[in-house]
Amino acid sequence: MKNGEKNGTPPIVVVDYDPRWATLFSEFRDTLWPHVEDIATAFEHVGSTSVPGLVAKPIIDMDIVVPNMTVALEVIERLTPLGYTHRGELGVRGRHAFFHPEDAPKHHLYVCLEGSIGLRNHLALRDYLRAHPAAVSEYTALKMRLAEQHSNDIDAYIEGKTAFIVGILEQLGLARDDLFEVVGANKAPDSST
């Protein structure tokens, strides 16, 4: 599904699952992992492109997992010469986001502390959806509806998915404070301020 562009905002594009996403993730991992494998503990494919059968914005999401903040800072330093620009935690404790290199396919890269809510959220949601086809169908319908309704408003699109995501995380036993943080990270900015 493709939506029109308005006011210079790129449209939200949600497409059917593409098995090539797994290959693209492997290519990113094969490029980046050698730079951090001596200090990082894992490299995870997360987000909607990591769930077979789920529609997604065609953007690969990846987490480099590290044991502590000292290692996170070292990984951030090692990613800089590769063209990555550190953006900070962006409201999610223990999850550091990056702008990708301009010449690379669009993707989202995070450095996540082991045990952080950002990592637990990513892995729990991915693993749940991989094991529950009915939830994939429900989430697909929701994402397609939201992409149509909010074709030029990424904040509203993300916020519209929050109740579904929190519902799954709640079933999986995430703590109330952690759920509150997930909701806060997915809430659209208040336009009245």
C-alpha cells in the first residue's frame, strides 16, 4: 500500500512481508558484527521485518546487544567511522539509536544494554509474533488501517500501534513501569506545547 506525500513528509508505506528482509539483515550483520563482536554479545533482527508474514515499513530494525554502558560507549565510538551518527536514547533507557550512513539502505540500528526495556520489548514482541499467527493477522490489519488513516503522520501511526503492543507485553508479564515507558516512547509529541 502506498500513500501520497503531503507537506514534504514522506508517506508511510506498508508492504507485504518480503523474505529478502532476512537476507538484508544478514548483510548488515555481516558488515557490522566484525567491528563489535569482541565486545558485544548479540546482533538481533527485530521489528516487523523480522516476523514472517507480517506487513511492515520496508526498513530493517537491528539491535546490537552489549553487557553494560562502558561497552555501549565503545560500540558507539566504533560505529562512528562507519558513518553512523549517535542520536541518544530517544526516551528509552538503555537503547541508543543511530542515523544510518547516507549511502546505505534505510535501516534502524540500536545499541541496547542487556536487560534494558528497549531490548526486552523488541525481543518479546518479535518472539511472540513469530509464535502466534493469529496475532500477526491482527497486527497486519491494524498496521494497514493506521497507514491508510495516518499516511503522513508517523507519530499517529506509531501511537496507534501502542495498545496492541502493550497488550502483548502485558500478557508476557512486563512490569507496569516498563509498560509505562513503552507507552511514553510511542506517544505522539504534544502539539499544544
